[in-house]
Amino acid sequence: GRAVVGTDLPGVREAVGPEGVAQLAPPGDADALADRIVELLGAPERRARLGAAAAERARSEFGPFAMCETMLRYLERA
């Protein structure tokens, strides 16, 4: 349920989803990462919105039921 700032790498991008992509900095760009952190520190409403979206994404995409459904699809294909 928290807003995430991170580095724009495939696994991170997938984890944060479409709502969080704007908070990802290019790999190796410490200044861009710091800018995104400072930006969120000054935007409590945005932090709350991103946090709520992250919590919903965690439940819907990565919760136990969703993970079991994904695994079942992979097993059915195999």
C-alpha cells in the first residue's frame, strides 16, 4: 500500500504496473531517482493514490489466488 520509487528494470516495471512506471528512473541515473523521490515527498495525495493502486495490484496480480491461477495456466500448457 505504499508508492514505489525504483529503477526501470523489467521485473520492477512489472511489479509496479502502469500506474507506477512514471516513478521509475533509468538504470544508473541516481539524479533521476532522487528527483522522483523528492517529487513524491512533496505530493501526499499522489503518494496515497499510488499506494492504493499498488495495494490493489498486489492483491489482484500477486495474491495467492492469482498466483495459483497463473501457475495452473502454465501447467495446462505444458
